[in-house]
Amino acid sequence: MPQLNPAPWFIILMFSWLIFLTIIPPKVLSHTFTNEPNMLNTQKTKPEPWNWPWY
């Protein structure tokens, strides 16, 4: 059963993790966000009551 031989698959696994951990993160982290987060107003506004007529 050749699929049980771990020799070629272990090397493929190690190279794929090497690529995932060394090449891809700098490329992903180099992207910039278009909208910088802004601080929201910390003062809470007083909610106005509803004046709906309930019949």
C-alpha cells in the first residue's frame, strides 16, 4: 500500500508549512486598511421615548 509511505508526504507537509509561515504572513500584513478606525463618542445620548399611540 504505497499511500502509507510517509516519506514523500512529510516533506510536502514541511515545505507547505514553511511557505505558510514565512512567505504568506508578510504579504498579508503588508496590506493597509482603507478606513482607519475612529474613536466613537463616549457620551451616551439620552433616548427619546416613543410617542406612538397604542390603541
